[in-house]
Amino acid sequence: MAILGAVQVPHPPLIVPEVGHGEEKRIQATIDAFETAAKFIADLHPDTVIISSPHSILYSDYFHISPGASAKGSMAQFGAPQLKFTCAYDEELVKAVEAAAKEKGIPAGTLGNRQPELDHGTMVPLYFLAKYCRNCKIVRLALSGFSLKEHYRVGMLIAETAEKLGRNIAWIASGDLSHKLTKDGPYGFNPAGPEYDKRIMEVMGSGAFADLFAFKEAFLEEAAECGHRSFVLMAGAFDGLAVESKMLSYEGPFGVGYGVTLFRPAGKDDSRHFLNAYDTIRNRMKAERLAKEDEYVKLAREVIEHYVKSNGGYLRTPQHISQEMTKQKAGVFVSLKIRGSLRGCIGTIGPMYDNVAEEIRHNAIAACSRDPRFTPVVPDELEELEYSVDVLGPMEPISSPAQLDVKRYGVLVTKGSRSGLLLPNLSGVDTIEQQIDIAKQKAGIRPEESGCELQRFEVVRHY
């Protein structure tokens, strides 16, 4: 058995006294749990410790594994340059994992080492681990933009490769929880924040790793979580094994959730091979999503699926479309997301076609094939695409940014022939200043340019 045990831990730099300067005492329960978790890992006497970190090098289409014999880092970024770290990498295991990934067609390895220095998602766990295990070799593993299923597969691959090498490994899944717990926190509040933390700690505390796949990507984005994919990587290392789990602590006094949980394998369990569970859960989630979609979203989806599957074929507007869509004229934006990330968004500020249904049809095709920021959508992506359709209300000139509200109004910024539009109520756009700045960027208007005209508008958003 390669995997001896694992821990879920957070990585707030202020937990380290040299950074916290006393503030760390506000999360004393987390500190105490972290000490227990570090000692737990050390007492397993692993040959190698895997640390999956959300703050290592992130690629959308590649799992980066840090190369070389060793790495260094410091807390200079957080005001403590005197606090330095050095760790030795397990080069043999890294090379073996890279070779195994290549053999299985998994995009993982040591390419693109843009950030050789240790990140704080790695250094905070090392700060505690070094007290009990000074000579542990490390494998530092990054997350990616791939699906949760692919993260789970990489966890499996690492455990399988370690076992073939005769390596006993322990895993530190580094990751904070939601960053949206309180209004006075650094990232603000979203109801999804505390809901995510409650759900994830129930999953981790019970070891019900299949349920990690049941979190919708939009929900993860709303909650502004940090460590979910790190936890899934770790879960993959326990594939086919019963797991004993013990939650040690949960806190969130700074508006960010911190959870600590211990995991130990408890023998083989054929009911815990969860790759098939991923497909089952995701198919159920898709069926639920389709059952809830209204006719606006249904039309966008059907048009895109037909266009992509038929290599450019245009689906005529279905006869069953209601008069609400065929009699109304308005500007429409069609947005596509995949795994929580934007995959395409094209729209019209005002009506360009005979009715809203035709507006959706043309803009849906443009969103999936002609958004200059993205390559065209391919058939393999259709199962994971999520859609929204925004029907724009009339434009209303305003004299001041104070008349905007990022949740209620979108904004159109114009200067001469240049114009940029931003829809309302977008994740990550929390202030009027952000909203206007992004709209300016889209228009090619420099931030310092003045004399811009502002218009606001409301939308009806369909999911």
C-alpha cells in the first residue's frame, strides 16, 4: 500500500507568527489542528510527501510537477523575508510519474517551470511539517483547468506509480475553503461561501470522496473556494481503499474558511473506485440542469449542439418557440462556461434580427465559434458546457458612475467610435470601478482617458 495517510490543511500566511504578528492567535484552533496534522504525517514515516498546492504553477491544460533536486522560497511577499524554506524533491518519483503520465496520455509533467520558487500553499504546510520531519522528500504538484475527474486520475496515477517504485507516500492537500464568508472580509460575502464550507467539511469529515464530484462549477466559483481540486487530487490516491477520516477543526474569522482533516487508509474497498461515480453524478447533474432550463437557454443549447455536431450546420428556429420570443425584439448576449470558466460570450447591444429567438440563434453560434478569445467549441466539450442568455433592456444615458450598481445594471462605455459593454452581476466584478475599467479595456480605452459617455441597462438573465 503506497498511501500511508493524508491531511487536508489551509495555508494562510498569517498563521505563521513572523507574518501574523499576533493575529494568528485568532485562529488558534487551526494552529493546534495543524500541529496535530503535521505530527500525524511525520509519525507515518513516509518516504515522500506529496503536496498539492493551488498556488503552484497553474496551467489550464497541464498538471505541473516541480522538477529538479530541490527548491527554495521565503515569506518576503508577506513581510517576513527572514523566514526561508528549502525542500528536497524526490526526483526519481517525479520522473516515474512523468513517464507514467505520458504512457497513459495524461498531460502531466515537469514542463513550463515558470515559478521554481516555493509558493505559500507549499511553505505554510512545510513550516509545520519541519518541526517533526526535517528530512522528508517532497513532490510539489499543481492544479489545472481540467475537470475534477482528471484531477482524481492524477491522484490515482501518483499512488500507483509510488507503489510500483516501492515508495510509501503521505499526502498534504493544501487549500483554503471559501473566500466569501463575511461582508467585512477581504473578498466580500456570497451565500455560497458558508454553504460550500459546510458541505465540504461534511464530505471530508466522512471521507465520502465521491461527493467531491457533486459540486457544480458555478457554485465553486460563487463560493470562491481555493482547495477543492487539491482535495480531489488527494482523494484519487485513495481510490479503491476504505478511509478513516477525522475532522480536527474548522474556522473562518477572517472571511476565509480553514479546515483541517486527517485521513488514513483502512484496507481495500471495491465500492470506492470513484471514476464511474464521476460520470454517474455528472450525468445526473446535467439532467437536473436540462430539466430546469427555460426556452431561451434551451434554444441556445440546441443551436450550439447542432452547429458543433454537424460541423457548421444551422438549426432553424424550432416551431415550438413561444410568442414571447418571436414577437419581442432586444439585444441578446449568449454566454458559455465550462468547468466554471468562460468559454465564449457574444452578443448584440440592440436588436439586429427580427426577434429575440433569431438574436439567440445567431449569437449562440458566434459565441461557440467566433469569440476571438477562444478556439471554437468541439464536440467533446458539449457535455460540460453551461449556458446563460441575457436579454438586454433599453440603454439609459447616465451622468455619473454613482448611478450604477454592479449587481443590477450593466454598463456601456463609449468614446468616439470605441465602445465596450459589460453585463451586470458577474462573478469577480464587485465594484463600479472594476465594472467601468473592464468595459474600457474591452473598448480599447486607456484607464486614464476621460470624457467617456456612460449608459446603463438592465437584463433578464436566463440560465
